[in-house]
Amino acid sequence: MSKPIFHTAVLASTLVLGSQLSAVPTPSKPTSNQESRITNQESLTALFPDTLTPGWQKILASIQSHSAVESHFEENRHFPFHRDPVALHGIMRWQKDLGLSLDYPEQSETLVVNATGIRRRHNEDSFHSLPDDPRLRAQLDLFLPLLSFDFKALAKSCDLSGSLDDRDIWTLKLIPKTTAAPAAFLDITTTGEGEKLQTITIRRDERVRIVITLQRTIFLDLGFTTAEKKRHWGAP
């Protein structure tokens, strides 16, 4: 049996992620404005779910108005023992009542993440549950509220900070709160414009990071069809 492509903790893709997305190619040399917006951590202001500014409230309302989304993604995993990043391509599908489905066609892999756990399908076989991995579970669990920008849920396990300008271009950063158990990642940084999530960067440690770029996004306000739910989530 082949090993799951997620291995010891991947994701991000997603990835991911949620909430609405349309990727913008990253320029080889960012402009000074981009550098200050994305890399200058002093520009990030702490976000409190109950006291968001009108600008952030507008972004959240727009994102949360969509019940389902489909987006193509490129996932680049940077490891210290590889000169070049390991690149994966796939399709992310998310629906509020179904959770996250990640399809990697080149590897013939599909992963489903929702409140019931993590399931995997390989080569069109039936879905089966994966052994519980607390670090992977903690990382993937964040993508469910992240995809819907549920700040209250995210704030339970992470400190949130962000920047938002008058063009609705934003950066959101999540840092795990200090706990007795080791964190699944150092931080997650997402960037976007309006309701469109463009990139997700997960730093697992000082040497390993996963960068996800989202593109070709479709919003499905009526949700996926019964046939699509069965194929991509294994729904009855």
C-alpha cells in the first residue's frame, strides 16, 4: 500500500484554504509596498473577534456568505534536504457541512478532513480512516475555521494579527498559543484581496515550510451536487 501523500503533516493547501480564493502569481521581486505589507510584522495589528474594524467585518461577511468553494492549487513544500521545493498540484473543495476534500490527481490521492476525522482514498478505492496523528490533526483542524474565516474558533488556539489597507488587500497571521504540548506549526500566514484568499504559508519549524497558491476559484453558493458529494467526500 502506498504511503499517504500527507505524511506527517502537511497540508496546507490548501489549501487551501477557504475561503475563497483566487491566486495571484508572486512576483520575483516584490514592490516596496508589498514587502511592507507582507514581511514587516510591525504592520500587523492584533485582531480580536468581538472588536473587528468595519473593514475586517466587511471581509468576513463577504467570505462567510459563500457555503462552498472549489479551487485549484499548487503546494510547494520546502525541506532543508531538498535544493528545490517539492511541488504538488491538486483541487481543493470545501463545503460547510462536509468539510475539506483535497484531490491530488497526479498521485491518485484524495483526502477528506472534517469533524469526524481524516480519511484517505487511493486509486479510486473506498475511503478509509487514517490513524490519529495529533500534530497533523491540530494542523488540519485549523483549516476548517480558516476556510470560513471563523475568527472566534481560530482565536481559541491561536493569536491572530493582520493588516488591511484601503484596497481590501490583507494579511492574516496565526501563531499557536503556548501550551504544554508541542505546537503543530510555528505560524500560518495567509494573504488575499477582498473575499479572495491567494496564498497560505505554513511554517512547521525554522527549516520546513509549505506554501500554497490558489487559483481558478469557483464559488458554489448552492453547494456540490449529490454525485459530487459522493465522489469527493464519500458521502452516502
